[in-house]
Amino acid sequence: MAKELRIGMLGCGFMGKAHSNAWLQVSHFFDREHKPVLKACYGRPEDRQHLEAFAKRWGYESIETDWRKLIERSDIDLIDVCVPNHMHHDCVIAAAEAGKIVVCEKPLAMNVQEAEEMVAAVEKAGVPNMVSFNYRRVPAIALAKQVIEEGRIGRPFHYRATYNQDYTISTKVPQGGLALWRLDARVAGSGVTGDLLAHSIDTAEWLNGPIKKIVAYTETFVKERIHAETGKVEKVNIDDACMFLAVFENGSLGTFESTRYARGRKNYNTFELNGELGSVFF
């Protein structure tokens, strides 16, 4: 019989739903040594009603409105960090120090310094850990990885990646709050670079090796938005779009583009790798 892997979920928003569903479904698809059990979930005190509904829908045994108390619980093995980005640093370090397995949503941190401190904490604690770059496990991308490693495309020349969406084009879309915190730099840290291009960059380096150098440009098209929590018009400090050129250590050239202003594009994530003998496209 599979051992229980007792999950503590931090966050009850969209990614909390996505991860909860994954924990429930994984044993239906794969034979695993451990069976996930949804033990407890965290949400802010002011979101208690939403948190209770979330726990009931996904089958969590209990709730916590203090994330530190959830991490400290002895009946939790794994902490799944799905809270907004500005909380990742403290949550991950506390989980590592408590000896928990750590799964953290991307982007890992608000900045490089935070990320380095988080990595140091999990390495010092020696706990299993990962960042949720889920596209690595898409079957088609896993197949592309196999094709590349078998040498079937030969020497790589070009890598192109695009990740486009369109949900913030309207100037009436506010920033901040429970639904749109990704537009608030104080909570998100960055815009499309961390939210979308993080996936593209991870996939690129997984398939084509490390990036050696880049030149980049970002743009914020809507300079001010009403803040959902204050009701005031405030400056927008996240990037709406980003494009950059890259050189990989293997000598191949890369182009990356991401925006939330591509009308008609809904989670449009693509990449192409051109080599001497063949190409792969997703």
C-alpha cells in the first residue's frame, strides 16, 4: 500500500485549484510510492469564506488562516506554495527550516537576492524541492527533449519562443486585489517576464542548454490603472510586454517574446528549435 504524502496548500486561488486537482489525479495515472492526501489549506483571514468553500470543494481536512501555523504542523509532509509572489521567500524558507518538502510556483522570487536565499535555505535543510515548471511534463515537450537528446536534430542553430495572452488590453482592468495581483509590482515583482517568460526560459534551457547572454527590452503600455483595493489611480510598474535576443552556450541564437496585448491569443505558448538535421516545433 502506498504511503501517505500529506499536503499543505498555501493559497486558495487559481493555482491552488490547479495544484489541488493535480494532487488528486496523479495516483489515477501513475503508480507512485506515495499517495497525496490533502491535509490542510491556507488563506488570508479576510478570505475565510472563500477558503472554506475551497477546502470543501477539494476535500481538504482542515483550514488555516496563518500560514506559519500550517507549516509548523506535524501532520504535514509537503508545502505547496501557491500564494502571490511576494510571499514565496518567507514561506519557502520557513518550510525548509521546518524540514518540509517544498514545491513552489514560478516565478520563484521577487528578485535574485530572494531567490538565492531560498536556494541556500533548501540546500542547508537538505529537503526535496522543486519549482512548478509544469511544461517540462507536457508529453509533446518531453518527446521533443528525447528527440533532441538522441541527436536527431543535430547541431542547433536557432531557438524561438513566444508566450502571448490578451487579458489586460482594456484600460478598465484594475491592478491588485485577489484576482489581478499579477498587475501590482509590489505583489508580483514583475509582469510577463516572471509570469509567462519564466516558462519559456525554463523550457528553452531544459531543451537547448544554458543561455550565455541576452539583450532585452520591456514595455508597459497602460501606464496607470485603478487599484482594486484602494480605488485610486496608481502607476503601473510591471512589464506588459518583453522581448529579448539570446545566445546559448552551445552557440545557437534565441529570440523570445511575451505580451498580454496579443488580441485573440489565449495562453499561446510556442517554441521552435532548428538544427542541422531537423527541427522541433510546439
